[in-house]
Amino acid sequence: MDVREKKHKRVTLFIHITGWGLIFGLPLLFSDHSSPDSLRRYLWSSLIPLALIFVFYTNYTLLIDKFLFKRGQMPYFFVANFILIMGVSLALFAIRHYFIARRIPPPPESAIEAFFGFFFRDMVPLILSVGMSIAVKMTNRWISVEKELETVEREKVEAELKTLKSQLNPHFLFNTLNNIYSLIALSPEKAQQAVIELSKLMRYVLYDNTPRYVPLSKEVDFIHNYVELMRLRLAANTELSVKLPRNNCARVEVAPLLFISLIENAFKHGISNTQPSFVHIDLSVDDSGHVVCRIENSRFPKGTDDKSGSGIGLDNLKKRLDILYPGRYTFIIQEDEYSYRSELTLSTHPQ
């Protein structure tokens, strides 16, 4: 039993106790305490609330579950309640006329008055008690169904996130291996160093990013290591600038591997070995706790024969953002013939 369920049961118990306490307490509060028979009259007047409790909880704990919520059993529910209400009403009538009337004579009344008194004073409240038990039970049932739907939806979201992560990890590895492959021909020593750096990155990708949110400091370290790995293959005509936050990182949490797709794209489409190129990465945290990632790079679109990564990075990113930051992010992309700019802003405080 989780905390929310325990809290719901405590609230339900409090409502039941408070409701019946008011029903029993108000007659005592407004009774004539100067009369010597006031307490005895109050005890006798409590017969109706006791009957209401009996009918209410007979339905609440037995009849509703047994008949009302089962297909084809509803007629039995009404028959059972008819017998129950008639039996309790007749019991009240007998107690009132054969026991109470001998001690406290009732005021004279005609047969018609006695009949309507029996009907409206006894049976109608009991019928209302049945309706109240149905209403309370239906409310609890609705809450239970909503809770189950919420659990199913949460499990569905978690499964989708795991699927997206499982797509992202091989995508990241594939792109990085492509970069290392290109290094082998240029510099075997750099390729060996790149493999070592890749092992550090894969440890984070495979093991350290399992929580839904991680401290921003871990993500910053991962980005730094990735950029250093990419730096090994940069040509001399490439300008690389990286600004990463070092303060306020510990108190901010973000979903892992959100920014890497943007950074990967910047190196993939923004670097040329023959022409001047640039990659500018700026990750910051403002005073209100918003995390802002701005990336700008020169634009060298890959040819149709380049299938590295299969283009799933940005699609994956957008799906994860919709799940993890619904209504709490902005994602802007601007591009022209020579440059490509992306800006992702995350609100780290839930709405």
C-alpha cells in the first residue's frame, strides 16, 4: 500500500466519522437539556441514525459489491434493499410503539398521520441512505479506476522512455564509432585515445543515466568529455568554442542525454575538412533555474549516401521532451544557407 492510498483511506475514514458524528451530535446539541427525560429521549431518537448506519453499511460493504456492479444482478440489488428497508422500518415501528410508547406516550394521531409518519420519518431516510451509500461507493470506485489508469499511463510513459533511450544509445555509439573510424586513417594514436574516451562516455550512457533526471553537473561532464573526443578529429580550420556552467549545477536536475543530439548534429553537419567551419556551444543556467542550450554551427549538409545515425536523434529528442517536459520547454531551430542554430530552454521546476 503506497502513501497516496494510505492517505486516501485516512481521509475516507475521517469523512465517515465526521458525517455520522454530525448526524448523532446535532440532535443532542439542540435538545432541551432542562427536561429530566432529555437524555432518554435523545437515546430513543438515535434509533433512526442507527438504522441509517445499518442500511448504509449493509449496502456499502455487501450489497453494492455483490449485486450492483455485476452484470445481470441489479434486480437482486433492488429486491434485497426492499426487504432490508421494510425489515428495518418495521423493526423501528415495533420498537417505537411497543417499547418507547409505554414510557413516553406519543401525541394522539390519526391512522393517516401514523402511516405518513411511518413512511416519511422511517422509510424515506432509509432509501436516501441507500442512495448515499451508492454515491460514496461510486466515488471511491471512480477514484480507484482513475488511479489504475494513472498507473497504466505512467507505466506506458516509462516504457516509451526506455524505448527512446534504447534507440538513443546505439545511435550515439554508431555516430561516435564513425568518428573514430575516420581518425584511424589520419592518426592511429588519436584513434586509440578516442577509444579510451569513448569507454568513459559509454559508461555514462549505459549505466549512469538510468534515473529519469540526473544532476546537471553529470550532464556537463559528459558533454565536456564528448567535445574533447570530437576535438581529436577537428581540422585546423575549425573554430570550436564551448561554454559550460560550473556553478549552480548541483541543485539543478535535467533529463539525461537531452543535449547530446544537438551537439552531435553540430559536429556532424557543421564540420568540413577542407573549408573554414565553426561550432559554438553555450550551455547555461539562469537565475530562475531555466537551463538554456544554444548551439550554432556552420552548415555542410551531408549527402544522401551518408546514412550515419539514420536521422533519429532530433525525432527522439522531441518525443522525450514532450514526455518529460510537457509545456515546460521551448525548442527553436533556425537555419540559412551558411549556418544552423538551435536553442533548447528547459524549465526545471514542475508547473
